[in-house]
Amino acid sequence: MKKYLRRGVALLLTVAMLFALPTVSASALSYPLIVNDVIESSITIPQGEIGVLVFSTIPAYDNEGYTITVYDSNGRKCASASQTYRNSSYGRTITIRVNTAELDLAVGEYTVEYYMSFYTLYSWHDAPNKYKCYFSVIENKCNGNHVMEQTHLYEASTCGEEGWAKFECKNCDHIDNQDLPLSGQHTYDNACDDKCNVCNEKREVPHAYTWVVDREATCGSSGTKHEVCTLCQETRNSYTTIDATGKHRYADSTDTTCEVCYHRRSKTTILGDVDGSGTIDSTDARIVLQYAVKRLDSNSLAANGWTMADVDGSGKVDSTDARLILQYAVKKISKFPAA
């Protein structure tokens, strides 16, 4: 009876003591570690197709390597491979592809024997133990037209590194381990972060800054403002000055004290400028006429500058003064009698 998945010991190399390897001095503290249970990645390979074995190592030295040998059920050597590499990161995935067509492997069970090597003290050394995983070559019932579905996820893909999973054919006994495509989903700290936290890929994401007022400016004092990004809330240009407006606010045209900053202005002394606007126009004429026809009382007129309304010098304010102010406004006269 065929065994397609033989369970075995977990493939984990333990830390070695100095005396376990006489050819290595006290500077060699450990061996490279294999971190995946390679038994879980055992596969079945239909004749004439390619199978994949995957395992990972944790580097312990700058230069390491592996040696792999394939044996049939009778212990005969079918194939071997080795590779050395220089570590550039903490963790390295090793992928072994077994092509039964090239090896001309018959239906049956096969053993993969492997061990790690490392370079130190100017020479290469083999780790003391050899480890094994297994695969089976089965009859190619589907003739390569397998209907594969994922049955187990070993490692999920990220945006920077492919994952891998177990796939099984719905129609035959074919079991394979396949690489999974990159996720394409980058991870950022916020909407404006320009570097992925996983793969460090850069992107262009301009900030969307808008001004926020911290303290409003008034007519007599400056304010402050700063910019904030509406996407990530990053701030800049803190305590930027907003100039004072210089636009004072008075209770009415005759009021000389600003209600906001208490700035005092001089009262107008322009003859005919009843409302204190600084100019003589039809508004002044209308105010004087309203007083003359008693639509405004003396207090109201006084509040609007009655001392400037007697433009004819008669000692009273009447319709004559209103008529003269209007004539002045439309430039029919250039001077008041009382001037």
C-alpha cells in the first residue's frame, strides 16, 4: 500500500555546543536553523510533472549552504544538488523543484536527505545531523490536466514576499505545494505615508493641507493659524501670524471708541457731514430733512452731528440746510454760506 505522506520528526536543528564539532573553535556558537516542518510540505508528483519542496532557514553565519540527495525506496541515489549562498537577511527560503520527467522516476516513494553547511574559520563545516522528508511519484491519471484546489495555507503572501500553500487535485491523488502571488496590498501608517511598512516600496502621496485658525485677528491685534493635512492630520507652519485687520467697529457714525479694541478716533469737523462718514452726500441731506419735518427729534439729530447741519449759519436746522447739503453733494455749489 502506497504511503503518500509519511509523518516524521519535526525538522528543527538545535543549538550545538562547542564540543559537538571538534573542527570548529569557540567562535562557532550555533548551527543554521531550519524552521519549517518539511514533513508538512511532503508532496505527491504525477509521473512526468514537476513537484516543489519548500523549507526555510534562519542564518547563523555569513556564508551557508545546503546539500540535498534523492533516494528511491531501495536506497539507490537518484539525484543530488547543493548550493552555497551569502546571507543578506534574517531568514532565507529555499525552494527545491523535483522534475520526475528529467529524473525518470518510477512510481513509488522517495526520500529527500539534506543537511546544512556553514563557513567559519576559513573553511566549510557540515552540520552534524542529516534530515529527511519524503515525496511520492504516482501514476499520472489526469495526464497533466489536474483540477487543483487549495487545502492548506502554510504562509500567506504579503506585498513583498510570496506565500505558499498545499493544493490537491479533485480527480486524483496529486498533492502539490505552490507559490502564491504577491498580495499587492501595501501597509502604510496613514494616508500620506510614502513607504510601505512591509516591502519599503515608495509611493507619491502629496499632503492636502488646509489652514486652521487658532486665534482670530481683530482690528487691533494679530491672530495665529497653522496648516493641517486633511488626510493624515500632519501639521506645519504652526503659529503663523494673521495681521490685524485694522477695521474698527463703532456703535454709530458719531461714536469715537472702537467696541473691539477701544481705539479712539477724532470726531468729524466737516460742515455738512452730518453722519460723520467723512464725505458729504445725499444721506446727510436726508437726515437733515427728516429732522426739519420732525421725523427725527433733536436728540436723534444730535447723535448724528447736528452741529455740522446748520450749513447756512441761521442758528437752526431746517429744510434750507437740507437743500444746500444736497446741492453740495451734486456739485451745484462748492461752498456753504456758513463756511
